[in-house]
Amino acid sequence: MEYLVWLGACVSLAGLAGLVWCIIRVWKARNAGLRDEELKATIQKVVPLNMGSLFLSVIGLMLVVLGILLA
């Protein structure tokens, strides 16, 4: 079940990369001096990607734990 641990680690890292991308995107939008409506629109576009990345990270960590338990 070692492959399950490595697969979970890769999936978690992909989710983490997505979370970092979301943070950078919102940070750049805040520093760009956008109006409130434009900033809200940017954040609304990022929220689904943020939730998807968080879900991906959780699934990856579940795979890691499952791989460890089955080993």
C-alpha cells in the first residue's frame, strides 16, 4: 500500500499548490487597488477554486492515512 501513500502525498501537494495560487491571486487583487465591486468579483471567482483545492488536499490526506492503516 506504499503507492497509496505516495499517491495521497501527490494529491495533497496539488491541493496545497492550488491553495497557494488562490492566496496569491487575492493578495494581488487587494494590492492592485481595485474598487469594491471588482474585488468582490475577483474573490467570488477564486472561492470555488479555493474550495476545490481544499477538498483535494483533504482527499490526499485521507489517502495517506488509508495507505498507512492498510500497510
